[in-house]
Amino acid sequence: MDKKMDYYSLNIVGSDEVGVGDVFGPLVVTSSFIEADNIEAIKKLGVKDSKQLTDKKIYEIAPKLMNLVKHKTIIFNNCDYNKIYNQYKNSHILKALGHNKVIWEMLNDYGPKIRAFYIDQFVNEKKYFEYLTDKKNIVTENIFFLTKGESKLASIAISSIISRYLFLESMKALAKQHNLKQLPLGCSNQTKLIAQKYQQNETLYNQIAKEHFNIKIKKN
């Protein structure tokens, strides 16, 4: 990270994803950046890593952030996620495709304003671009990676908050669509037990879950 940058650096695109660790629901990837005219309003909202915020707080500030900041989001629903995963057998490739997509859209819409792109690091730079080999519309310049980026760059934290909010909304919509009371988060033993029940209906499971998850419960 450039030593001249601070947490609220302007016109630096930050990109983050939510959902990869959840058996149920989509993968959501968002990129966003802060401009001078909205930085004070953003600071007042208490932006930080979405994992450190309650869902109540996410619902309070995410819609405000979505109105304040320029952002792009891609949501891989479960059918699309499973189709792509079955092709590559690697969830990191799905994340790379998602990050590149939203960054490409940001570049096309706001290119002159953007100083650089920072991705919350899930893989090293070499592997990231290997995952995108032979794909179209790849952004290769001014791409950087930050470990624990949500704590180092507000634009990454904002992207994590927006992604989390859209993920939670997607989970509600998914449950309602399939007449289910609720879909659990994460990959706990309780979640696995519910997943095992739904897995008996292959069509339903493809539509609500990430099929590659190992949902066997280990015995102590």
C-alpha cells in the first residue's frame, strides 16, 4: 500500500466479496470509491470491516453508502455459481472473475477519476491473473492487493458492507422464492444439517446452495 495513502484515500477503488464461506446463498462482489464531496458524510457513518458490524448496523448504513458512493456489484446466484465452479473446481476463480468484472465496469464508467484499484487479497497477484487467462476485458494496470484490506482502506470496507447487505437481502429473497422459512448463514454443523435435508432435492439444492461444500459433520 502506498505510504501516501490513508484509510479514507480519495478516488481509490476498493473491491471486496461476501458469501464465499456460506453454504447457502450467492457470491456478491462490489467495488466502490470515495470522492471529496462525500467523504465527511461517509466518515460519520462509522465505516469499517463488515465482519465487525452487526447485521442491524449493516442495514442502517449500507443503503446510505449506496447513495453516497459510486459502486458496482455483481451477484453470482447459486445456479450460476455452481455452473462456473463445476467448470473450474476453484472458488478463487469465481472471486477473480467477480472482482475483474466490477473493476472493469468502474474503469469504463469512472476511469478518469480513478487513481488505482485495490482488492482485498484472497490470492497472490500472479495467481489472480493466471485465473483470468484467456478471459475477455481484463483490467491489468494499477491493480494492487491488500491483506485485511477492510482495515486499511475505507473503500474496501464500504464494498464489504454493500456486499454483505446485498447478500443478506438475497438470502431473504431466496428463502421467500422457495417458500422456505429461513436459510442459515455460514457453514456451522447446524447449517450442514439443514443442507443435508435440502440436498435430497437436487434441483432445489442447486438453486439455493453452493454444491461443492462438504456438508458432512465430523464426529468428535
